[in-house]
Amino acid sequence: MEIINRAKGTADGEVVAWNESESNVREEVLRRNAKAGYCNNEGGPPATGRIISMPANDKYRENYVKIFGHD
């Protein structure tokens, strides 16, 4: 319990006060989500969005037939 109390500190673990403006709260939420890796700093997806696929090779075709049973 002592560890939790020390982690909370004087602000009870919250960085944004209860009476902050909506824009400050939104900024803090985006900052926390970006820090956790859920999004980037602007609120977008963490990945670049580019999908790069490789052409199917012989090993891919063999595995496909093994898994699905048809060509």
C-alpha cells in the first residue's frame, strides 16, 4: 500500500486537475495514449499506414496448400 501511495504523490496520480479546460484534458489524454503506444502524438494510428506485401513464392504456395488444401 505504501508503494501505491508514493506512486500517487500529492496529486493522487492525476496530472490534470478536475477543473481543467476540455482542450487541456484532450491534450493530456493524447499524451498518455501516445506514451502507452496506442496512438501517435496527433491521435492517429501508431503505424505509418503503409502496407508492404511481398509476392508469393514457392514456400508460400506450399504452406497455403497444406493449410487450406487447394491451390
